[in-house]
Amino acid sequence: MTATRSAPPETRGLVEQSRRLPRLAPLGLFGLGALAGVAVSALTGFSVVLAVVYAVVLGTLAVYVASRSVEGTRKALDRLVTCVVTTAFAVAMVPLVSLVWTVLSRGLRRLDGEFFTSSMLGVVGEGGGAYHAILGTLIITGLTAVISVPIGLLTAIYVVEYGTGRLKKAITFLVDVMTGIPSIVAGLFAFALFAIFFGPGVRLGIMGAIALSVLMIPVVVRSSEEVLKLVPNELREAAYALGVPKWRTIIKVVIPTAIAGLATGVTLAVARVIGETAPLLITVGIINGTNLDPFDGRMATLPVFAYYQLTQPGFPPEFAIDRAWTAALILIILVMALNVVARLISRFFAPKTGR
């Protein structure tokens, strides 16, 4: 270390770079510091939270001190930041892993064939399933996509390709405002709209689709707008130079180029609304039987089904609570499947730039 300090400033960095801790040394040092932190926590009255805090702090300190004494200040700071970032990632993963583990451990109890083939009609206590709720969720979500996707895509195309001046700014501002609307407000809006024509006690599946559309449209607009902006202007200018009209350029050049991003944005927007509960509680309600007509009466959906099974379990409550956890597990699986589909679309349908 004395040779390093006595070296000229221009060569000191090279000397420090030639001295490195062994590959697994930082991990071992962090482990030793973590064990010391656990020991300190045990001596002062063991607490899981304090043990984790002590372990992280002392482990990071051990890595930093050892790296600074051997590798120099620059590398020590790099390892310090690496420890901090890794710790932050681990802390962020704790609630996610806990959530997944809890839902899996409690939801797998009723993940059987009966749950997918039976409704709750005439079921008291054990048995029954969410067949009617699964179909209701798929129908209402499908209607929501049918309503929201054309409106959202056309709005994004207008903003990017045609919009200018105050109208464009007004549309962008309103889309930003709609993005932050609470879901309960969307449900109240749809309920008030249909109450004007059908009376205050109406409950329809299409009402739920309208309420979810209010939440989905701004997501589609925003994602589609950003994707359309990524299309190079050179492509548009080349089409205009050939005499192609603007509308045909959008259909034949812009949209095909951005189709992967557009499909990904739409899929993620569907995943955003498929688990909404508050709007469906107000507009659709719940039934125990199967109703596949969104224009005639109440329908069951998975989020509302899980809510009522948990809040009104009946007696004994264990069976209803198990059904609620299984419904939550199915919702998570649906959202995860939509995210996987979005990634696959983005990967396989993106325009190829190589030869």
C-alpha cells in the first residue's frame, strides 16, 4: 500500500487497477458482515427486521473497507453502490415473492376441475366454482377491448399524424387527466349514464365494459402515441415523395412498422383493467348463476366474485375463503399470461432491420 501512495498520480490509478480482490471475496466478506449483524441483533434482543438491517449495513461496510484497502477508493465506491443497488432490489422483491407465495399456497387448494366447470348456483358451503365468473370476466374484458382499442388507436394516430395547435394540446391534457381517474369514478360515471335511460337500479355487463373503457382508453392512447413517434420520419417522407397520400402512408407504412409496439401496448392495457373491482361492483354486481348476455341483467366477474366470497363467506367461512384465493390466483395467471403475450408479440413481430 505504501508503494501505491508514493507512486506518481498518473500511475497510481494503474497500480490500484492491478490489485483486485479474489472473485468470490466480496460475497464472502458480505456474508461475514451479515453474520456479524445477526449476532449483534441476537445480543441486543433478536428482531428479524433489525437483524436484516444490521446484516446489510455491516456486510456492505465490510466489502467497502476491504475493497478500499486493496483496490482503492474508486473500486470501493463501485462495490458500495453495487451492494446498495442489490439490497434495494432484494427489498423490492420481498413483497412480490411473499404475495406470490401466499396466493399460490392458499389458491391451489381449490384449483380443481370443479372450480372451472361449476357455478355457485344452489351451492352452500363446500363445492361450487367460478365458471360463471371466469366467462363473465372474459366477455366484459373482450367488450372493453372492442370499445377501447379503436378509439385509443385512432386518437393516437390523430395526435401524432394530424394534430396541431390547441386541439392537440387539449386532447393530450385530457388523456393525461383520464389516466389518473380513480376506478371508482369510472364506475360511477357508467352507472349515472345508464341510470338516465334505464333507471337507478340497472345492472348490465355492458355497463362494466363502458366503465373499464374509461380506464383503458387513456392507456391505449398513451402507449400507442409513444410507439407511433418511434417510427422514423424518413419512412413517411419516402412515401410522400412517391406520391402516396397521407392516409395511405399511415395504413401501409406507419402502422405496419409500429404493429408490434401497438399490439404490446393494447395487451398491457387489457392486463391493466382485467383485475379492476370497484367499477364492476357498481355497474355489474354479482349473481350465482351463469349469464353470458352483457345486455341482460347482472353478470359475475372474477374480481367481484373474490370480493364477495371474502366479505360474505357464509358459514362455515373456510370454503368461501378458499374460493376467493383461487379466484385471485386465476386473475394473477391471466395478467401474467397477457404480459407474456405482450413480450412475445414485441419479440416476434417487431420489424427486422438486418439483411
